[in-house]
Amino acid sequence: MTDAAHPATHARAVDGRGARTAHVHPAPRAHSRTSLLLPAFWVVLALTVVGAVRLSGFVRTSFAELPVATAVAVGLFVCYAVPLWLFVAALDHLEREPALLRATAVAWGGLVATTISVPGVAALHNLIAKLVSPAFAATWGSALAGPTVEEVAKALGVIAIVLVARAQLNSVLDGVVYGALVGLGFQVVEDIAYALNAVALAGHGDSVRPVIATFLLRGLLAGLWSHTLFAALAGAGIGYLVVRTDRSMASRVGAAMLAFGGAWTCHFLRNAPLPSGGLGGGPWLFAGLVLKGVPPMVVVALLVRAARQREADYNTAEQAAPNDTRIATAAGLHAFGSGHLRVKGRRYPFARAGMRGRRAVRRLQRAQAGLAVDSSRGGSGFRWFGRAPRERSRLVAIGHPEAHAAKRRHRSGPLLAAALAGAAFAVLLAVWLAILAVCAPSL
Amino acid sequence: MKVARGRLLRNVAGTLGLLAAVAAVAVGLPAADRALPASRPVAAAPYLVGAGVTVIPPPGALLDVTATRPGADHGTALFLLGGVRFVVVVSPFSGDVEAAAGRLRTKITGVRGNELAGAESVTATATGLAGRQGGYAAPGRLGRYAVFRAAELAIEVTVAGTDPQLRATLAAVEASTRSIAFRGAAP
């Protein structure tokens, strides 16, 4: 081994940070049959079936009246959801959530939350008109009724996951993942409904132009800071409430309410008629959309980054526990504890030893993650104990024994960030211009 | 495989809480909405429908606030005269009055059971907005429609009720329709 430092030293170092803020409760192996004995499982299943029946009725009617537009809307938004699903699922890459629970979260968002939100939002809209005035309801109804009803409906999805499989929500990051998946399901179904409403309102028969316009506007331009993001924020609060059992109930409830309030506020700002005007609002409306969306996006990104770091710290400590440098060295642990260093740790051997080196480091990292998660669950880690040294031997054989990033310092970070931000802005601008050029006349 | 009694009880309590929250949103809010009356008396004076378009409601009409939504570039107002529904809808429209009438006819016949009845005729408001008017029939109800153009707007009027209700209120509704005026700049 090239590294003389003992892994346990690094483990203790990260343990301090982890113990201060993290709290990752080891998730037991998924035993889905236990959930069958819980009343929550059957209630969630029943609500999902009711939602599915209602949604299938809507889709069937739409297919009968607008077959082409419906097919295009469903196809576009389902395809749109796939990369988001993969991205959200990969947030907790060390300990991915069980696929069944991820699917349950999406189903709650798409089937249950939408079903209960439709009458709820309409009723609250009417109540605002009755208690204040129709003019106030026309201006602020969506900004008030939408978040109030929809954020509650989505947050209930994360609570449903806690009731069905409490042990699987074992960190704040898990709350973010389940919340985001609930929001994703909601967003996709809502966008399909909006697209088909736009077709009906346009009055040009079975036309796909309003569908494309809705996809560009609600999917690409405003979709990145939509329900997925809001529900992720609320989910983080529920995750904190469930996981931080070392804190007083008041502070946990307070944190959960704060996160929910953040989600509500983000949603309110998105729906608020500021800046006013329709698509013809021009560059100011575009700037308004970006200004409304970027701050919550940055907040959630920072939250996710912190939660991932905490979880990585915990798993790094677990991995270091065997004190075996064939499994992890201090430099390797340092890289393991950070997402971008793990990526750099794979890029570095690629530069030195080609694909062989990259593959070997990836396999070693996978074995390290498996060992950490298995150990945290009280398992023997037997499967991974054998695999990690084997991958280490491969790395030694190709002359690259360490799974760490290059030590060479370079200053490309800020430049890269600026380039990415510029590219993102250019893409959004292009989408905006596409909406104006292609679809605005039909809206 | 067993679940500890304490966990089971906590799960039952949590599940009941979840169901209560779902019911509060899906059933409770609509129930609260139904508990409050939707209609309000409205003065027989110019009422802003939206986008600078006004109408003088028929005397004694009630305004349904749940279906009335004024806006800067569009608007809807629903007046109730006993069992007669008198709806004025303003929306952006760039075509001529014939095209606006065609769009309204398509909307009317798009509702299952509705059929156009009689010939369409030329009409105008007191302030000189040109338009078209006609009639339609629905199961158990009769209806009349009118459409006007103002700047870049279409103003659609539909009136529906049973035959006796419509006969009793038609004069007031026609007077109200003639009172439609455009008082602002188009968006």
C-alpha cells in the first residue's frame, strides 16, 4: 500500500462531522412482506387503485376525443420523466431506495395526489372568491390554492412511505428522494392534463401544437423548478422529522414545518402573477421565470449536497471500520466521501491505464459502497469483503493501486461552473424562443 | 412473521391520520365550499367582465362568484336570473365577427345534446359593437347566444333556461346584452 495513514484516522475525522449533523439510521434489508401486515400498506394500495381508475377514465376519454394529441402528450411527458427518475434515484447512490418504494412514491404523486388535489384546489379557489372577491380569486387564487392543497397532497405521499416502510427512510436524503419522486409523478400527470386542456381550448381539433407548447413551457422551461423540486424540499423536512430522534419533538416538527413552508413559498412564487402578462410578456416574463425558479433550485441543490455529504461520511466511517487497507486506504476513503472525487477517482486511472483502470476503480468503489451499506445493516459484508481486495489486486497489477483523484491542482472548477451556467441559460433561452416562434400563435 | 403490537398500533394511528388528511383535502374543502352560498346580489350598473368589457346585469340578477373571473386580457361573468344562466365570456381573438360566431357555435355544439336552432342574425350593442346572434336547444332547456367583436377581443354571450324561464326573462337579458360595452384598450 502506498498510503501509510491508517483509515481509522480518517474515519474518526468524518465521524465528527457526521455525528454533529448527519444521523443516518442503518436501513434493514428490504422485507416487503412485513409491510403487508401493516394497515397503512392496504390503505395506500386502495388509494392508489382509486386514483388509477380515475386517471384511466380521463386518459380513455382523451384518447377517444383527441387520440393523436393524447398519445403525443403521454409519450412526451413519460419520456421527460425517465431521466428525472434516474437522476433522483441516483441521488442516494450509495444506498438506493427499493424500487417498489420508489414506484409507490411516483404512483402516489401521479395517481393519489392529483386525484385529491383536483376537487381540493377547485373548492379552495371558490372559497377565496366567496370570502374575498372574484377579482382577487382570478389574480391570486392559483398562487394560494395550488400550493396549499397540492403541497399537502404530495407531502402525504412521503408520510405514506414512512408508514409503509419506516426503516427505509433512514436519512434526510431519503426524504429528499421520496419527496422528489412523489413530485415527479404529480408533475407528469398534471402536465399531461394541462397539455390536453390546451388542445381543447385552442379549438383546432386533434392538434399537437398546444401539446408541444405545453411541453416546452411547463416541461423544459418551468419544469426544472416545479413539483419535483418543491416536494423534495418538503420531503427533506419529513426526513428530518423521522430521522433526528436525538432532537426534541418541537425542533423536529419545527424543521419539518419550515421545509414545508419553503416548498409552499416556492410554489406560491411560481404561481404568483409576477411579472404579469402572458407569453407576449417578452424578455421580462422569461427573466421572471428564471428569477422565480433559480433560488429554490439553488436551495434544494445545497440541501441535497449537504445531505449526500452526511450520508457519505457515515458510509465512509462504516467502510473504514474493518481497518483493512486492501479495502480502503485513507486517500481512497477521502475520495469515497465525495461524489465529485469519486468521479475524478475513476477519471484518473482512465488517463493512466485506460478503460481497464477505470473499470477496476468503479468495481472497487462499488464493492466499498456495498460493504459500507451491508456493515451498517449489521450484515457480515462477506460478499464484499472478498470482492474489494480482488479489485485492489487488479489495480495493483495495472500499476494504479489507489482509487483516488489526481493530486494535481487545477483551476478549471470556476470556469467549468461558469460554462455550465452559461450553457443552461442558453438552453432555456432557446426553449423560450422556440415557444414564441413555433407555438405562441396557437396559445 | 409478526409485527409488534406497539408498532401496529402506531401504524393504525398514523394511517387514520393519513386518511383524515386525504379526506380533509378531497372531501372537507368541497364540503366547506358547498356550505357557503356562491351567488351575490349585483347592482344594475356597469359590471367589469374583464379586458375592459362591461355589462349592465339584468335587474334582480345574482352574480355567481365561483364562475366569475375578471382578468386583464380575458374574463368571465355568470349571472343567475332564477333558473336562467346568463354568461358573458371575453377572450383574446384576432379573427372577424363571422369567425368568432363560428367558434362559439362550435363550443355550443361541442356539448353533448346541444343543437343549433333557427337562423343566425345580425345584431349590435348600444355602443355599436357589431355581432351575431342565434338560438340553440339542449335537452329540457333552450338557449340563445350572441357574439361581438371589440378591438382584439371576442365577447360571447350565452343564455340558457327552461322555455318558461327564458320567456320570462328574455327582455331583461336582451337589454343587458345590448348594454355590453368596451371601455378599455385591448391587451
